[in-house]
Amino acid sequence: MSVWSDLPGQSAVIEQLSRAAAAERPAHAWLFTGPPGSGRSNAAKAFAAALLCEQQDPAERGCGTCHACRTVLAGSNADATLVATENVTFSIQEMRELVGKAQDKPSSGRWRVIIIEDADRMTERTTNVLLKAIEEPPPRTIWMLCTPSPADVLVTIRSRCRPVSLRIPPADDVAALLVRRDGADPELAGFAARVSQSHIGVARRLAADADARHRRDTIVRLPLRLRGVADAVTAAGELVDISNADAAAASEQRNESEREALLIALGAPEKGAMPPAIRSQLKRLEEDQKRRAKRSLSDSLDRVLIDLSTFFRDVLTVQLGTGTELVNEYLRQDLTSYAERSTPEQTLGRMDAIAQARQRLGTNVAPVLAMEAMAVSLL
Amino acid sequence: MNPPPGSRASAAKKSAATVSWRDVEPAPVVLVSGPEEYLAHRAKERVRNLLRGKQPDLEVTQLDASSYTTGGLTMLASPSLFGEAKLIEASSLAQMNDEFLADTLAYLASPADEVWLVLHHGGGTRGKKLLDAVKASGAPVVDCQPMKKDADKLDFVRQEFKTARRAIEPAAAQALVSAVGSSLPDLAAACSQLISDAESAVTEETVEKYYGGRVEATGFKVADAAISGRGAAALASLRHALATGVDPVPIVAVLAMKLRQIAKVKSAAANARDLGMAPWQFDQARRDARLWESEALARCIQVLAETDAQVKGEGRDPEYAVERAVTMIATSARR
């Protein structure tokens, strides 16, 4: 058992990080990059655990059994701070607080580690607040930023960070992880790892949740059902509805319990009207929840589009006869007949339409309209 | 001069009376309720002016029902050293707190002499107990509902001119309503402008001179013209809509909704209930759908998505983007 064992297929990164953890003075800022689902934040967490590990021998750091290792991995270590946002972007206030916190000395370990998940979810102004702290680091603070690509952070930040680039893990490694860690059925794990294109988080959900598998199947088969404009528009509406329901189901219960907790914390009256001071607090909570819902919806739609694009990736693979393994192997028959009815040029055009819809969803285009434009392009 | 106390008491015994905001008379308690702020403002103004006419030393106090503290009303209503009459205008009753409710209910039972209380309730159910009590006490109630129909607005214009003893031709009134009718304060301001400027009867030419070329158009008007292939009308109303302050974003949203409805009714098995559309919407969409080929529809939906991105910051000129989309849609409909 070691802190590195949950990073499938990343042996090069593991070697780099364990060498750094054993060093007397590791670099003060690290930039973890890699495709979504490759385990960036897990790698950062494992590295933080290794840095704070209590083993005497530097070479044995990252044991995974000492108190520090276990608390860091569980997210309860006082010296390791993990920040993530559930909104579309980090707010500048959050960053300012974090910069202040970075000046504190570590309380028990050797380092104070601050991990920022989704460092790409920052506006330029917010990033500049962070830049100051990374430029002139306090002596015992180590920053770790996680982004999909090095280009997602400002060049000034990038140049001050040691890069760690994760690769897409092989599907077999992901499947093995699901079997070992989550106790998934080996066959199901293999399927989930392949159709999720080695996205560990998605694969885990697909392996565990029959509904999620069913939903993905509906989405992937969508191009087979499109006959005319009416179908396309209806299907687009359905996709958005699915995503909405998905996002709502995840947040509804949580929103309600957050509200109750807030009311208790504020000592709100059990009945009757809320005093204005409490009303304003409730309003702020509702706004936060709304922001979170928006992010959750756009994430969900993005996933839909990625699943959909695997269909056309497979169609193109068949059309060009490259012989590469299909993502949706179980649909081979449908894929082949679809491939025969169209040309590779058309397939590429359709993939472009999907990519464009993803981009438009990022620029705030009405989700239904963006999906409709995409769906009619698939006809 | 003050009315004798007896006449006040007999007035309070009358049953609840809904009066128009034009005819409201001062009374110990007047309730002004309804969401149209402007009418409420006029009603309150009228009460204030009438009282001032009778009693020049009238003391006017504003009271906010949402931040009221116990005893405030009694304090304001108690006689002052100089014995001047008092008008208390209580506002935001829609957000009233419990203290205000309790004090005002108590006050209703025994209104003070020489004090006129005007209550303004913006609508909603908050403080219904008080509203009912006021109505039961026979106090005049001014109902300020927003004017939605053009006929109501025309009537408003006519009344404004009649009150000012000016004449306006029916065609001129019609032109005025279509130029500035969407907001009542604007309409009233336009009326008072014309009343104070015009020397004789206001004609259509006068309105044209003041508000010429200004026609209020909504996104729906633009979309209806574009979808039915009337390009010139669509572009003209688009220009009017943009000039009178309609944002490009809702225009694109309405266009998208219309195209979506057409696309949905194109399927043979479609019926209004499954699509979640009102029957009239469904019939309208069916009629519009006859003008639309599938290919044209698909192309226009793609263009609209592109336009939506552009009006939301991707393009440099949102107005150009929406104009281009409207042209494209109007020329794609089969005429």
C-alpha cells in the first residue's frame, strides 16, 4: 500500500513525484496537467501526502499508512488545503483568502500544501492575485495547480511552476483500478473503462450505476434515431431535459439540507416571517446554489456531447478502416451500417458540429438552441 | 376649513367603496392597492393636493411599513402643539412587518381626528387581514391594476386630455398609444407634454411631430413577421424594437422558440398536448409550418445558434448579427 497506488498507468509521473518528495527542498509550485479524468487532483493529493509523510527515511516517503498520509488523502490534514469550485469560476475573494492563508507556517508537518483543482476556472484578474503569491512564495508553502492543459493558465504562472503531465491511462489499468478499489465486476469495469475513454470518474459511475449506463446508451444511439428536423429538435430538447434532471436530482436534496443547516445556524424562527437579516442570508445561499446548478448543467451537457462524439469517432474509424479498437464496440453492427451510408467528410463535419456546440455552451448560448443547431447538423 | 367631526363619522359608516384613482377623495383612511405604481402615485398625489387645497398647513409624513417600529403610527397621529392637520402616507404595505399590522388594526378601530391615513399596498397576500379590515370599515379603496389592453390606454389618454380640458383626435390618441404606450409613466408624460405645448386640439400631425417614427415593437412582432416571410416588415419592426430599447438577446430567443415550434409540429404525429403548447400556439405553428421546408428550417436553426453566440459577446455588433438572422429567416420562408 502506498499513496501512489490509485494512479493507474502513470508510472513516469509517480517516479518524478516520489523523487521530488524525497528531496530536501522540492520546487515551490507545481502544475499538474492531463486530460479530464486522468487523475490530476488525485496525483496532486498523493504528492501532498508524500511530502507530508512521517517516514524517517526520505526514500520511503509516501507510505500511505502513517497518520499524515491517511489524513491528507482523506482531506482532513491541517497542512494540506484542497480548494475546488462548484461554480463556473473561482471568485477573487476566495483567492485573496487563500493567498493570505499561504503565509501561515505549517502547523505540524514540513510543508503547507495548497492544491487548487480546476485552476483553469479563474478569470485573468483572479489569476493575477494568485500570481503574486506564487512569485514570492513563503518559505514553507508549496502550491499545486491542476488544469487540463498548460495553456489554461497565464504564461506568467506557467513559467513559475514545475510541470507534471499525466497521460491518458490505458483502459486496462483503469479497469483494474475499478475492480481493485471499488469492487466492480471485471467485465463491466472493462466496458466502462473503454466507453468512458479512460476517464476514471466517469468509468466508475458507469460501472456502478445501471441508470448511467442506460442514459449513455440512449445518447450514443441518438444519431441512429434522427430522421428529420422534427426528430432533431425533439431529441435536442430531450438531451437538455436529461441533463437538467440529472443536475436537479444531484442538487435538490443537498440544497434543502444546506438551507435547513443555515436556518438552524442563524437561529431562525420556526414559523412566521423571516427577519430581513436572515432573508438576505437565505438569498445569498440561493444565489450560490443557482450558480452551482448552472455549472452542474453545463458539465452534464458537456458529458453528453463527449459521449455523442464517441459515436462519430467510431464511424470515422470504420470508414477509414484504421483497425483501431472501437469505443462503442457493442454497437459495431449499427456503426458499420451508419458508416456505409455516409462519407468520412460528412462524419468530420458532424464531429465539428459537436465540437462547436461544446464551445457555444461555454460562451453562454442558450443550451437548447446550441443542442438543436448541433442535432440538425447531424441529419 | 375643517369638516365637522360628525361628517367624518358618517362617512366611515358607508360600506366598502372601490373608487377610481381619478375620483378618490380624502378620507380618514384610504387604501391604494395594486401593482401599477404610477396610478398609485397619481392617487396619492390627488389626495395630497386636495387636502393641501383645504388646509395649507398640512403636515405630510411618509411611513415605511417594512421597517416600522411599534407606536410609530400613534406618535405620528397624536395631535401636535400647533394643531395642524396631518396626512400620513404609509408605503410598502406589501412588505409590512407584524408591528405595523397590529398598530394599524388598532388604529382602524378609532381613527384620530384631523389625521388622514393613506395606505399603499403593492399587491400580494401579505397583510391580508389588514386589507380586509380596511375594506370592512368602508374606507375608499383605489384599485390600481396595470393597463394591458390598448383600449384601456386609449381611455387613459382621453381622460388625461379631458381633465386638462384639451381635445385630442381619436387618430392622434391611437398614434400616441402605439408610440409610447408600453409604459404608463411614459404615456402620461407624453400626454402632459402635449397638453402643455399644444395650443389647439392635438392632431395626428402633432403626435407625429413629437413622437414621429417611434413605434414600439416586441421580439414577438419581429419574429411573427420574419417567420411568415415578410422581410421588409420584419426588418422595420426589428429596427423599431432595437430603437425603443429591446435587447437583441430576447429577440433571438423568440425567433428560436418560433422555429422550434415549427420544427416540432412538422412531425406527423404531433399534437398540442404532447408538445406542451397552447392550442392557439399549435395552430399558429401549423399555419407557419406550411411556409417552411425542412432544409431551410435546419439552416435557420444553425444560423440562430451562431447569432445567439454573437449577441452574447462573440460578435462585435449584436445588432448586425440579429439583423442578418432576421433577413436570413425572412428570405428562407417560402412565400
